[in-house]
Amino acid sequence: MLVKCLLIVSLFLTLDHVTSFGQSVPNPSDTSYIMALLKKAEAIELQQPAVALRDYQKASVFANKIGYTKGYFESIRLIAYLLDLLGRHDESYKLAGDALKKALRDTSEQYRSTCYFALAQSAKSQGRNKEAIKFFEKAAPFMLAHKNRRKASVLYQNLGLIYESERLYPQALDYFGRALKYDLIAKSSDLDLALDYHSMATVYMKQNQLNMALVYFRKSKALLDPTRDMHFLISLYGNMANLHKEQAHFDSSLYYYQRALQMNRKLDNPLQELHLLAGKAETYNEMKQFSLARPLLDKAYGLAKQHKVGLSEFRNIYREYANTSMGLGDYKGAIPWYDKYMQTKDSLSSIEAKELLENYELKLRQAEAKQKLAEKQRRIDQLEQARQRQNLWLLIAALAGIVVVIVLGFAYLYFRQRQRTAANALLAAERAHALAVAQSELQGQQKERLRISKEMHDDLGASLTAIGLLSEVIKTRMGPNTTPEIEKISSISSDMVTSMNEIIWSLNTKNDNLNGLIAYIRSYASEFFDNTNLLLQAQVNESPQEIIIRGGDRRNIFLTVKEALNNVVKHAQATQVSLIIRPEADQLVIEVIDNGQGFVQNERTRFRNGLGNMKNRMSESGGSFAIKSSPEGTCVQIMYPY
């Protein structure tokens, strides 16, 4: 649903942008006042939708009063867009319908197309795809014939959305690809291109092609300006959080939901907040933390009722309420939520809708063919004239010569191709065999690592936990008479459990990637400093590419960072520490910087073993380790080449 809201924003903003504005003087004969008022409202519509809506309506009334047709339909377009964005689809639909009656009495095809497009958007937002298709058919001729190819891109975006809602994902990808093609031709803005990549990413995610989805989400993110495109970035983070949830990367999912919610507070967009809260609650349900999901759903449900959103938003909330209730053991309480979910669940994928889609696609192709017809006819005439000027006998001789050359050429190419095919087949077979052997060995190693980590977790983990629990029981029973040895047993068993969990993490092949390591270090640092008086400032970036890292290297990097963090707590006497993780083109750079007392050269002996271990670990993994100290603090820099 986040994607649909975002697409509404971009698609309406691209239609018929105002090209001239005057001074904001409320003079009955000054049409520039209307256009200036629309421009002013357009600049704040995402930050202050209520104020923008009031200005749009004011411009509409004034334009209608003085008979300024262009200003009237421009204001209607913007009002309908904003009402759909706010979830007030019934009002949007009625407004566009009334405007269409007026447009039908006008000679301008542009105004009729604008009204049909607004009606289609409103119907699509309410899940009435069959009705939306009919309106898009009527809006299509003007948009496809327009010299601005951005309008064609907008149409293809909508067709892709309808195919996506009907779960016809290959066709949806095809039309989103066409939209991207025309946006590149039209040299559209980075925001428009980011929207195309974002649309393709959501389809890949629904096809469970999560790696492809992540690639396109990152392409979209690279085109966005964090300040100018904050509304888009919020939706992007929401979808990336959903993707990480599907991959069971719950820490990353919660991280992106939290970032999106923090950014949305600046825009104060209640509909966006509703989707983010519901998505975060769904993540907690997946993590079996149902008690944390319930308050988020309560807040989302309150926003949905307050702003009278569409059925699709309520449907998602009902589903998660049912899951939360069942997870908390309240099976009786889950039944009403499940009933509401089933009542609002629409069945949009009907045969009739698919037939309408096919008919719509046919008409689009016919419109494209008409646009190219004149150019093709001109080329045909030129070829015909050239053919008539040629001498018949010279033509026959030339054709005969060409045929001979072609036959000889094909014979030669056929012989060479057979040689190449045989050589390539042999080479491919050898490579396939070598690859199969390598993959077999790698799979064997991975299975062995998984087996070892499972046995350590099941056997050693249980035993160490039992030792820790028994030592705590003994401490409780002995009370003040607890001996130092018992305290030491408890402390050692706790440290061993932590160390064993780190070893298991390094052995698990599912974690053999750079972003997994970054997420693990970020999570560890956050938990580690929660129990101290130090203020942690984390500047953590993820890699835009999927980079594989061996388990041994991951462990060495993590233990080096862990040792650096321990040194800050134990020796630095600092009040603040910064953790900077920065993936570069060919290496990972990690910096731990504190504002403590530092140490002089002759004090290095006191830390010799720890610093030596850190340096040795990074050397073993092919990386480097450096430390810089001054009275203002210490900086530890760790670099690991990919």
C-alpha cells in the first residue's frame, strides 16, 4: 500500500505542470493569482496537506467564478490527487465526475483526459480495477499522442499497477520497464526514475525474488535527495523494512521502520504513519513478540478510523490483530478480527478484469501504431521511389551477385560456427565439471559448519546455560556467604555462553555476507553500551552490493571491534564513543573513536597483548589495524579489503 500512495504522488505531479505564474493578487481579472495560489499550495501539499487542500479549493472556486477554464481543471486535478493521497477516495471520485461533466461540454481533449485520469486513479485506489481500466482507456489517446513522453510513462505506470494488483507480475514488469524507457527518453527527473525502479522492486518482492528487489530498491535510493524527496524515502524505507522481514533479517527490518517513522514525524503524514506502524507490528508478530505488536496496532487502528481510510488499510490491520491475539493465546478474541479481515478481503483477480486488461493493452498498441504510422509511410514511399529509379537489369545482376555472396558467406559462417560450437561445448563441459566439483566441496564445508554450530548450540550451549543457572541457584541459597569461586564460576559460564554464541554466529553460513556483519556489529554495540554510562553515536552505512565474507574473517573483524569497544569502557574514562562503519568500493572501514584520556607511548606495554591480538587477527584476514591516541581521545581504525 505504501507503493500505491507513492505512485499517486508522482503520477499526478507529472500531468500538465503549470508553466507560468504571476503575483498573488486577488483580482477578479487576474488569472495569475490562481496559478500562483496553486503553485504555493503544491509546494507544501506533502508537509501541510490540510492547508494545501484549502488553497486548491479556493483557487477552484475563484477560477470557476471568473470562467478561467485552465485554472479550474488544474485545481480539480490537484484536489483529486490530494484527496486520494489522504484516503478520501469517495470525495475525489465525485469531484472528478462533476468536473468531467463540464469537460464534456468543452472542446479541449486535454481537460477530458485529465478528468478521466483522475476518475481512474480514484477507482484504482479503491480496488475497482474494472472501472479504472475503462477510464484509463478514455484518457490514453491524448496521453500517448502527446509529444511529452512522460505522459506515456505515467500511463504505463498505471497499467503496470493494475497488472500487479491482478497478480500478473510478468506483464507488470513489462509495463514498468516501458515506463522507465520513456522516462529516460523524456529525461525525466531523478524522482520519476526512482519511482520506476521502486515499482519494479515491489513486483520482484511479490515474486519472492528478494535479491533482485533489493538491487532495484538500492537503485531507487541512489537517485533520491534525503531532504527534497523525504516523502519518497519514507516509503522506500518502509518497503526495504518489509523486504528484510521477508528475509528474516528482523533487526534490519526494525531499523528501517524506525528510520521511516522518525522521518515521517517531520512531515506529519498520518496515512504514512499508519502503514509504517502496521508494518512494524507485523515484524514483531513474525518475531513472536506479540505484546510489542499490540500497542502499534492500536495506534494504527486509531489513525485509520480518524482519517476514514480505505478498506485495504483496514484489512491489513484486521489481519495483524488476529495474528497478535492468537499469538497471545486469546483465540476467542482473534475470531472477530479474522471475520472482519475476511469481510474486507476483495477478490479483484477476476476473468472479466483480465479480459478488460487485454482489451486495454490492445488499444494502447493501436494508439502507439497510429503515432508511428506517418513516419513509416514516409519511409515506404521513399523506398518505393528508389526502387522505381533502378534499372531492372542492373537490379537483377546485383541481386544475383548478392545471392552468390550470401550463399558463400553463410556456408563459411556455418562452418566456422560449427567449429566454435564444438569448442565452446567442450570448454563449457570442462567448466561445468570443475564448477560442480567446487560447489560440491563448498556445500560439504557449509553443511559441516552448520552441523558443528547446531551441535554446539544444542549440546554445549545447554550445558553452559545449566552451569550458569546452577551457580546462580547456589549463590541464592548461600546468600551473603557466597564464595569468590562461585562468583567466578557464574561469571566464566556467562562469558563462555557469549563467546560460544559468537562462534556459532561465525560458523553459520547464512551470515557469510558484509551487510549481515555490519548489522551484527551495530546490534552488539547498541546492546553493549546500553549497560554503561557512555553515549554511543553510530554512523553505520550498508553496502549497496551483496559481498560474501568468510566466517573466519567475520569472526576476526568482530572480535577486533569488540576488543576496541571493551578498551573504551575499561581504560579510556570516556563519556562518548563513536562507531563509524563505512563500506567503500574495495574495502570495509570501521572506526571506534572516544573522547577519553588516551595513553602515552610508554603505557602501550599495559595493552600490549590486546593490541597485538587485534593486529594479528586483522593480518590473518588480510586487513590492517591502526591506533592513534592523544590527550583528547583515541581512534582505532580497522580496514578489511574485499
